[in-house]
Amino acid sequence: MDSFYWRIGNGRATLFWMDIWCDNQPLKHDFPRLFCLARQKESLVADFLRIFGFYRDDWNELFTRSLLGKEEVMLSELVERVSGTVLVPDVEDKLCWANYRNGDFSVKKCSELLIMDGCGGVLRDKEGVARALFSGSAVAKDADLAKIDAVKVALED
């Protein structure tokens, strides 16, 4: 899911450690040691703000043991990174597509990217509606089979 990220609203749909919402990868990848020590690995962003607060002085209760010197430095970096997050109670978190500037997923943009990369294509119905996207090229003898499989998938939807 590296092609998607979360735009934070109320923080109730986004996992603090596991989702991409603060920079370009999940916090568990940027702070693997802290993630390993975390008591609640599947907490939501809203849970951390509401229960623990990003500005608190004593974060040690979040972890399975007291942090050591290097880990305290990592924690300071984590707090600095997330402390600017502001929750908006009446706005839902939004899953955004990283390959488009406004974050909205678009079949048209996705097909353009596939075609630009030269590694795929689009199967359209008579009305021109995209019914299947190919993420890889098909060898000539496999092209008919690929189209048949794509038609099956499109018809099942």
C-alpha cells in the first residue's frame, strides 16, 4: 500500500504505527526500535493524541520498559515529527493516492501512468469505460488469455 497515504482528520481511521500518514512511510519503519517496544502497536492516531498526547513529558508508559539513551533520542525525534498534528473532530481521515497531486484516485490517471511506464494497459468496454487495468505487459501469445481473464474479472464485478 505504498501508493496510498492517510490525510488526518479526526484520527479515528489511521493506525499510528502502521499506516502512512506522517512522511512517506509508516512510523514503524522510521522508528523500528520504538515500535518493537510499543505496548499498543495497533492504536489509532486519535488514541495517541487523546490518551497519551503528543506533548506529554512521560512517554515511558507507552513502552514495555524504560527507554535507554539512544531510544530516548529516537523518542524525541518521533515526538518532534508528530507533535504538529492537529485533529479535526468533524472531519474523517481520508485515504489518498500518492500518485496524484490532490490525492484522489483516478482510473484515468492510473491508466496514464501504466501506459507512460510502458508496462500495462487498459481494457475498455464498448462505451469506453475502463473495466480492467494491466500492471504488466502481456506476451503476444498470452494477450488473448490475458484479455479473457480481464473480461471475466470485469464481468464478475
